[in-house]
Amino acid sequence: MDGMLETILDSLGLEGRLAEVQRVQTAHRMRLAEFWAIREGARVLEIGCGQGDTTAVLACLVGPSGFVHGVDIAPPGYGAPMTVGEAAARLQQSRIGGPVRVEFGLDVLRDEVDFGDRAFDDIVFSHSSWYLQSPEQLERLLVRARRWGRRLCFAEWDPRISRIGQLPHLLAVLVQAQAECFKTGSEANVRTLLAPADITRIAKAAGWSVSGDAVLPAGGLQDGGWEVDLALGPLAEELPRLEGLPRKSRELLESQLGLLAACVSSGQRMEAMDSWVMTAV
């Protein structure tokens, strides 16, 4: 596995701090893919591919005889410090990018979008479901995905925290999810918070049968700190401008942001929440 990690990192060609961050992110995606048991030669559709952290791992696993089709509703200019379009181009031009095709600005719920019956072995949702607008949107996606692929491979943050250091990450996503209830449009990282029980219920309603699940340690991931920064920065600034936000709801959100700020100022260790992973057929 160490050799695979170095192959992916060398292919992405990042340097300095970006390379350090990518090492942690890629190692985590490798643990996800190991649980999913992605095989060489597989055809994979990744819905919500984003910056391509999981896409790169999938490409390395399926190899030249496989195929990875990443799709995302975001435009190619979305994302920082590197846009999703820039990240995809770098991956496709790398030594492992041969089996990769990426499409941005693609809403797979549109009637005209159709990949064909059983076109893929695996349908992957890797830390992408919280970007969706509602649980109903996830169910519609899973209904369509069931026709396109034989197996569902899913990963999302697990809000059932087991360590006090994960509390800031949980508070940050709870505040963001609550604020989203009063928005008509958003580019936030957390728009709909779905717990493992919610995702399992939705998958079953969409016709999938869960074949296995597990909780994987976060392993030093930086995402908890990123979500805290977003909550205490852009979201805190946005709250006074949210239309239709009742006074009591605003005060509740401000109180939670105060608790989050207190957690940060206390100097306690900050950890990302663990990942919940699942497969279904």
C-alpha cells in the first residue's frame, strides 16, 4: 500500500504544504477503497468527484484495463486552493490518469443524462452526500444509480463522535447544516447533514441492499479544522444577512458558534470525525 501511495502522490506532482495535506487525504481514500474492495479492471462511476482525491485512488486501483468516470455538478472553476478543473487536468495528465474521464457542471438527475443499464461495476459516493440539497435528492440519485451500476460504495463523515477532540468538527457541521435551512442557494461544504442511519434508510428506499459497513478512523485528516474555519469565518459573517432567519434561530446559531469558538480557544486537540463506509448491492 505504501508503494501505491507514493505512486499517486508522485503522479499528482504537488509540493510543500499541499503535498503534506494530499498525503493524508490520499491515505484516507486508500482505506475507503480497501474496504470497498475496488478491483483491477473495474468500471467505476464516481458521483461528486470534487477535487479528485478519491478519483486518483480509484484510477490507480482499476489500472489501464479499468475506467473511472468522475462527475460533479460544480463548475470547473469551483474550489480552492486549486479548482476542481485544474485538479482533474493534473490527474488526467499524470501517469495514472489514463483510465480517467471527468465531467463538471453535470447534473446527473437531468432526464437527458443516462449512462446506460449496468454500465458500471461500482457507483462511488465519497464524502459527497453532505453537499446535496436534501435527503430526497440523495434518494433520487441512488434510484438512478441502481440502474447504472451493480454495487454502491459509500463514505461520509460519522457524526456519532467517539472522542472529545471531534466535538469542534461536529459543532461546525451542525451549525452549517442548520443555517442551510434558511438559504435558497449555497456553495457551502455542508448543506444537508446525513447520519449513517439516514443514509442506510435512504439507500434501502432506493432499492439497494446493504452488504457491509464499518467506521474507519480519521487518521489525522485536516477536514475538522477546515470546517471550523468555515463556520467561524464565512458563516459567522453571513448570519446577519440571512433572510427569513427567526430571531430565536439566529440566537441559537450564534450561541453554538460561541461554543465552537470556546472549544478552539481552549487549545484542546482538534480531530476530524471518523468516516462511515458502506457497500450495497
